[in-house]
Amino acid sequence: MRNILMTVMMLIVVALLFSTIINDADVGLRQKIKAKGDTANTNVLNLNAGP
């Protein structure tokens, strides 16, 4: 019973860490990756436009 409780508590901690570090809408890692991808996409499109 104690092993199950510890496992459930660890899963809760992992879920909370994921939601605060990775999935945060304002400053999360997902938002930073999206911003960098948008910047890279814009740079590539500007290269294709040419002079």
C-alpha cells in the first residue's frame, strides 16, 4: 500500500512539474520553442522573397 501511495505522489509531482515548466502559456518551454520557430520561419520566408 505504501508503494502505491509513493507512486501516485510521484506521478502528481511529475504532472505538476510538466505543467509549470513545459506547458505554461506565458513563459513555458513550449511557448519559447514556438516563438523561435516563428522567427526561423519568418527568416526563411524573407530569404525566399529576395531583392
